[in-house]
Amino acid sequence: MQRESEKSKQELPQKRCGNCNRLLFYGYAKSLKIKCPKCGNILFFEN
Ligand SMILES: [Zn+2]
């Protein structure tokens, strides 16, 4: 089961901070607000 989750994670799109390009998470966000832990930039994701 561990390998299955790793595989699916790689197939998901990467969401990165537009300011410092840090990888924030994998997947689809319908409506999400997240603060970048590196630079503190507030990001909004909507698909
Ligand atoms: Zn950032």
C-alpha cells in the first residue's frame, strides 16, 4: 500500500510557491489557501 501511494503522488501535479518555487504539495485544489513555510507568501489555488 505504501508503494501505491508513492506512485499516485508522482502522477499528481506539483503545486509550488510562485515566489520562492518551494514545492508545497501534490494534487488538485478546488479552493485552497496556503502559506509558504519558506518565504511566508500566501497562495491561493483554484482549479
Ligand atoms: Zn515561498
